[in-house]
Amino acid sequence: MDKLRAYLNSLSPEDREAFAKRCGATVGYLRKAMSVGQQLGEGLCLRIGIESMGNVQPEDLRPDVDWQYMRAALANPAQAATENVAVQGA
């Protein structure tokens, strides 16, 4: 969350609000999540990565998530679903 905090602090108040809105959140929500150590959802982490132009990576926010798998699943959902079924059936 340190990278997100630094990124938000680098923005003007207007840009900070616009960034949070593009991510589907509010600045207040992001600040509160950072202050209490709340885990952000995977979708929000991906949006933050995109909207920050890579300055804050999803891996920075949620190192517990397999982001390589998530990105592959988003790129090819049918293949990911098939692989997931095969893993569960094993």
C-alpha cells in the first residue's frame, strides 16, 4: 500500500479524485483502506494498475494473489475455465 499512498500523494487533489473515480472508488475509500490495512479486491487492484499507468502494480497491493493466472484468465477466459476444471478434478 505504500506505493499507492505515494502515488496518490503525488497527484493534485483534482487528479486524485479523477483517478479514484476511474478506478471505481473514492479517495476516502482508498485512504481508509490504506490506514486500516484492508485488502483491496482483485478487480480494484487491476484498475489501479491500469489507471496509474503501471506506477502501482496489483502485485504491490495484493502479493497473495496469483496475478499471472488472473491476467491469463482475463486474456483467455475459456482456457482458464478449462484449466480450472482440470485442476479441481485432479
